[in-house]
Amino acid sequence: MEERTILWSIIGMLFLVVSFFVFQAGVTGNVVAQLPNEDKIDTSGWTENEIMNYEMHGTIPAKAGSGAARSSSNGMVGGC
């Protein structure tokens, strides 16, 4: 009987931890979705390869100008 209580306690704790992380992921997703449009970089005129490199690696093409790379000096958005 005692083993069963310990097992259900562990399952309950795991459920609470997973619920917490799911809630945190949901909150983080909503905050990102509400960013103002002025912080987004205009990708019109970029090739598909440049857009993919920006989305996957955060690199901004040199032709985007210095205004788009204002987040850091080397043109990286997130950095790896």
C-alpha cells in the first residue's frame, strides 16, 4: 500500500511539473506573438536562401543596410 502511495505522489509531481512548463510555453508564445510591427525586419526583396538563413541562423544580409542590424554590431539577431 505504501509503494502505491509513493508511486501516485511521483505521478502527481510529474503532472504538476509538466503542467507548469506547458503553461510557461503558452505564455511565452503569446508574448512573442504580440510584438509590435516596427521591430520586424522587412524581408521584401530578399531571396529564399537569405530568408532561410535569417530564420534559421539570425544572419542579416549585407544588402539589408545598417538599420536592420541595429540589434547587434555583427548582424546577428540571436547569435549562436
